[in-house]
Amino acid sequence: MTHTEIEVTAELVRDLLRDQHPDLAGHPLRLGARGWDNQMWRLGDHLAVRLPWATESADALLRKEHTWVPGLAPRLPLPVPVPQRLGEPSARFPRPWIVTTWVPGEPADRAPVTRAAEAADVLAAFLTALHQPAPEQAPGSLARGGPLAGHTGGFARQLAEATERGLIPDPDAVRAVWDDAAAAPDWDGPALWVHGDLHPANVLTSDGAICGVVDFGDLFAGDPACDLAAAWNLLPDGTADRFFGAYRPAPDAATVRRARGWAVGRAVACVLIGDAGVHGRPGGKPTWGPPAHAALRRIIATAHR
């Protein structure tokens, strides 16, 4: 079931709350955002309801968040949405859903990071706290936890599509960054907790500073390079060195190369998503385009450093 098969309304959300969590049903309710996988409805001042609406995989991602994020959140130095309740599939809505804490702030694709040095330190502290060894039963990720070289075919297809659309000014330079990253040695350390989807729409800002991180649906245990890509995808120009200097333990050269590869792959994907009508989203997500183009420029400019 996708967004084309069911309409999520305030009345539906309130009915679900009445059925399964009636003590929450009286709080004010308003639409917060329609994300890639889920709709988010703000519930009162301190809570939010998240319901899958656009991808079949969202069901498992919500259950994963409900299972793992409450144990991780207390050690993180930034606010994150902590699951409070789980809603089970029902006749009214045949998919799981969750109630989480509300994290204030504006997504960085709409309100970019401008306090560069502060943001580099804050993001480094957040990822240092998150990137700790995960238990054996922690979820893995074939999509983002495996060797970068295994994704070369998908990257090449996305780069070709973006180039055909006239969205990539220098595809050879972009491909060179990817090839260098894919040739880097694989991660051989312990499986660490990784957010897995640190692009600007999942990081919140206030007055140009990072104030929260949301959407832990892609949380997995593996190579931290996927998250370290945020040095280019999220932070302003000239900030990556400060970020890597503050992150602990300091990443080796191979990890930085892999991180640059994840960054260029994510930027190409977000350039496409920002273009109208891509991947079944009428109108695309236009706010994803500008930060992705900026990321590509800074990645290419620093590729040989």
C-alpha cells in the first residue's frame, strides 16, 4: 500500500489514537510533514505521530526505530525523536505506526546550516556518541552497510540519468570521486551504530545551528563512513577538516575516502530527487536539489586533498 491507495487525514489519525492509545486522542493534531516514507502529524506540543504512506519498506523501519532508538537516545548529545508508543495494523489502517517525541527545528534542506564551526563540532560530537559498537543482534544493512564497490552499478545508473537530465556539469569528476572511494579498503573494525540517512532533510536547525536529528529508520550496525559523508552533504564549505578533527576516534584515510564516496552517491541521488517528477513523487522534492548541488561542488573541489 502506498500514498496512492489510502488518504491519511487528521480524522484517521485521531481514530487510530482513540482505538489504541485513547489517553492521547484529545491532544491537538496537525500535519507536520510528508516525508519520503512517512507522514508526521504533530500531537500536542511534545509528541508526533508517524505513519507510513509511500513505501512498503517503511513498516519495518518504524518497528526498527521503536525497538532500538529508546536505548540509544539517552547517550546522544542532540535531541532525537524517541518512540513512546507503537500502533499496530488494524482494519482502519493496515500498517504499523508510532508515536514519538517531537523535536523542534527546521529541516536543513529548508534552513541550511550557517554557523559552520559550531555545526562541525556539534555533528562530530553527535556521531562520536552514536558510533559505538552495536550488539550482535543489531540490524545490518545491505544497502548502506556493505562495501561501496557493490553499489557501483546503481551509482552509474543514477549518474547517467542525472547527466542526461543536464543536472551534473562535470560527470567525469563525479565518477572519479566514486571510483577512488570504491577502491578504498573496506571497513575492518567493529560494527558500529550508524544513522544511515544523514542528509539535510533529516537534520534540524535553529538560527543556523544544528539542533536535532530525525528519522532513524535506516539505523544499522556497520561502517561509519556512511554517516561521515555528512561532512560534505550537510556542513558548509571549508568545514570538513574541522569536523574530522573533532570526530573521535580520528578516521583513517580509507574511511575518509569511503565517506567521500557515500557523499557523492547521496548527492547525485538527491539531485535527481530534487528534480521534478522523479521516483514517483509528483513534483519531486525541490528543496533537496540545492544542497545536493552544493555538496557536489564541495566534494569535487576537495577530492584530491
